[in-house]
Amino acid sequence: MSSEKHRKHKKKHSNRKFIITIIIVGVVALLAGGIFYYIQSSQKNVVKNPAKERELTPIEQAEEVSSKAQGQAALGKVADAYKAYDEAIAKSNDAKIKSWLLVNKAITAINSKKLTEAAEFARQAEAVLPTYSTSQAMAQVAEARGDKSSATKYYQKTIERYTTEAKDTPFYEGDLATFKAKVKELSR
């Protein structure tokens, strides 16, 4: 009988060891899961893209605003796009960036078939800083409105400005040819 008691005692003792082992493994698993969750949740605010770790230049900020605004407009949220442009324009002290943002706002309006607004934004851009981009935006608005005479005039102005502003750009010849072709096409 004592051997049977010994076997039962041994079995009872091994069951306790098994249960204690399971409890320890469970606690360790819970702790590991908690630590993993803590690490993951604390890294949500960490920027992992090295290019984003540095502060963006004003032109990079403007490009980012323009890209997001055009995306909003493509989704039919034109008012949100305008608001994004307006906020960026208000923050900028640089006439070149303000003018560039207004040109992009005008292009957004053209693409959204809001030609009256597009014309106003293009005029504002021209008033801030006249460039080939501002005259090109004005030409595009006039062309979209079917005003060939004004479109031709503004494309000619674009060519004049482009030849002095953009001679050293990589696409100079191609862009210049495009502007000249537009003038020729609209003059017919």
C-alpha cells in the first residue's frame, strides 16, 4: 500500500509542478505581450523615415500642401483644398512661395471646373509676383473659358518670361516648344 501512496503522492506532486510551470509560462507570456505592446504604442509617434526627421524647407512645405490639396480636390473636397492653400499662403512671408501656391490653387480650380475662381487666383498670383507660371495659369484659365485671344496673349507672355527665368532648367526646350505650339494652335 505504501508504494501506491507513494505513486499517488508523486503523481500529485508532478501535477503541481505542471500547473506551476503553466502559470509561470502564462505570466511570462503576459509580461512579454505587455512589454511588446508598450514598445509598439510608444513608437507610434516616432518618425521612421529619415527624410522626415529634418525640418522641411519652405518650398518643400509648400509642395506638400499643394500635393495634399490636389488630393482633396480630386476627392471632391475643393473647399478643403482651398483652405489648405489659404493657410499656407497666410503663413508664408516669401512672395515666390505665395505666388506659386496661388498658381497651384488656380490649377486646382481649373481642374475642378471653377473657372471664375481660377481666374481670380491666377490674378492674385500675378499681383504677388509675376512669373512665367502666373502668366501660364492665366493663359490656361483663358483657354478653358474659350477666350483664345487672351489665352494667346498670356501664352506669349509666358514665352517671354520663360526665356529669361528658366533658361537653365532641364526641360527648357520642351516646355518652350509646348508654349509656342499653344500660341500657334490658338492663333488659328
